[in-house]
Amino acid sequence: MKTHGLLFDYNGVIVNDEHLQREAMLRVLAQNNIQLTSAQYEKNCLGQTDQAGFANLQAIFPELNRLSAAALVQAKVNQYQNLIKNKDIIYSGVKNTLNSLKDHFLLGLVTGSLRVEVEPILSQANLNQVFTAIISADDISHSKPDPEGYLKGIAALDLPASQIIAVEDTATGLTAARAAGLKCVAVLGTQTPDQLAQADQIIKSVEEVTPELVEALLN
């Protein structure tokens, strides 16, 4: 019986696509004659669901309100799928790491991406079977930094929060995981160490998540 678990974020942790997520969002906005700064994107969109991101932007750019949130999200999904076409976006080493970790721990995914964006990529890499549960944007009403997704992930693993570690790449995600009572590992690449300072451990890649690291943090 496995007594410890890991809940992974997806974008920027499992797949190298944070820049593609950003580009897809910017393309939709450009089609509506809106230019977004990097600071505006990071504050309003990074680490959040598309729906939450567009809702934030609609408050800043009233002209976006002529389109429904659903229409904006679908446009972004279409752009994203075009951008990842024929690309291998899974980080090197992730597949081996996850397959090794599943022998020791229960694994789950807690992502702000829609299931339609996540499951085909995992399936192609034969990774969908390593996760006990996948909590996507389709399953929650409140985006990170709200802890809803992580609380659902904890329930799905059926373990105490004290025995689960979250693996994130953004401050928004870390805030959500912390609010759910989880210890956190932050993966560098999307944000700086200073921005990820609330993590219990900062690493350079998911390959550094080992049984020894998990046991040390939880014990």
C-alpha cells in the first residue's frame, strides 16, 4: 500500500509549453487588437485557467466583452493546438521519472489546462496510466491560486495532505498548493527562485524528484 503521493502541475512541469500557452493567448488578443505586456500576462494569466485569465483580461480590456468567455477559450485552445502540432513538448527525462515514481507513490495531476489539451499528449507518451487522478480545468470552478484543484487532487489520492507533495512551476500554483496544506517543490524555468521562494525545495527539473527527496520532505 502506497502511503505517500505527488500532485504534479502540468504546464511548465511535465510539458515545456508555458511559452506556447502564452503565445496562443497573445494571438487571440492580437486578433482583437489588444497587445499584452509580459507583466500583464504574468499577473493575470500565468498559472491560471484560460477562463480565469480571460475573465481577468475582460476587466482590463472592455472590448473583449463582445466575445463570450467560452468563445475566447476555444479560440485560445485552437491556437495552442496549432502551435504544438508535430512538436514533442514533454520535458526530457519526465517519462522515465514518472514511471519510476509510480512504483513508490500515488501520482496525480492538477492542472489549469483543459482535458482536451492534456490527455492526448499524455496518451501519446503512454503517461496517462501513471496518474491515479487527473484534475483539469474541466473539474473545477475556481482557478489557482484557489486551492480547489489541489483539494480535489488530495481527495482523489485518498491520502492525508501531510503525506503529499505538490510539484509546481509558478507562484500562483504554489499558493494554491500551500492553501491546500501541501508541501511544495518548485521547478525552475517559468519563474525566478525569488518568485518561487514559498516552495520547500527548488529544483531545476522534474528528474530531481526522487524517492529520497520525497521521503526527506515528508518526514
